[in-house]
Amino acid sequence: MTNTQKLRVHMFSVSVDGYGAGPDQSVENPLGIGGEDLHDWAVVTPTFGAADPTAAAPVSVDDEYVQRNWRNIGATIMGRNMFGPVRGSWPDESWTGWWGPNPPYHHHVFVLTHHERPPVEMEGGTTFHFVTDGIEAARDQAFAAAGGQDVLVAGGAATIRQYLRAGLIDELEIAISPILLGGGERLFDDGVGVPGYRCTGFTAGEKAVHVGFVPA
């Protein structure tokens, strides 16, 4: 880790009633029932799905916030639930994520889990590493792999909460999508809010409201 590296959260979407995923995650519903709608604001932007998400100037407020998800990011951390629906010990090595043979990360991705598994190398430069010794170990490994760039905590909600409770997130941006899910996994679900962080402001986009936080 260098003195300038940051641990960041961007483009994490929640519903108006506070859910970062819908209920009943499955292979058919990776983000739970109705959860895919959380990202309707992002998928319509030119940047989403572009070969180089930071190559062009953003064309809208929402497009700018999508680009922030990729700027100066050299590695990613995610929870096991975000990596896939498999629970408990790995039955085999057939599951390699939701994203097909060429995931969109193109760098090292560190997956938090309680069960060991060898790294998985994918097309396009993505390698999934499985970290069994906690969030700080994943952070340290990700910083070392990021080549001086920042590290993205991609989700899910429980993983982001763990890093927030430990005071390790340097920048947090949440997109509030105009939908109601009525159930699922809340981003803030432990009754203590975000101690040690302050809100830097609200920005209205075309299809979402973007809220920023930094350490107080």
C-alpha cells in the first residue's frame, strides 16, 4: 500500500427503501428478485459496457458517476455472495462468477470467503483470489496488487458494511434508485448507521440520486 492509495465504493445502488439486493438470490436472479432494476440508471449510460469505460468524456451526470467506478482502480474486493450463489465448501471449481469467460474487471479481484480455493485466471486479465483471513488481509493483498492505484470494494452490502464498521473506506458513493424492493439485503442493517463518516452531498442524476461520504 502506498500513502496515496484509497479504498473506494462507487456505483453501489440501493432502493428508496434501502435495499442493495432483492430477496431470494439465485442463478436466475443474481441480485435477488427485482434487484437487477437497481442498476437501470447505469446500464443506459454510454460508459456502461464500453470497452474502455474512461476513454470518453461523460455525457451526463449518471454517466460521470459510472466512470468514477473505473477511474484509477487497480484491484477489486467483493464478498462471496457477489461472486456467486454457491454456499459453504466449494463442491468443485466449475463456478467462476456471473460474468462469463471474460469478466469486466481486467485486474486482480479478491473474494472474501471462509473456504479455501485456488486462484482462478480468466480471459482479459482478471484473476479471482479467495481470501479466508478477513477484510484487512483482503485489503492489504488488493493494495499490493493494484500497482499504486486505488482499490474498489464492489459489494455486496454485507461486505461494504464490514469495511465501513472498521473505518477502512476512504470514499463511499451510493446511487439511490427510484424503485421499492420491499425486502432483500439492506446496505445499513446494523442499527448504527455510518459512524465516523460525513455526507459530502447529494447530486441528482437523470435516473438516480448520488450520495457521497468520506471519513469525518
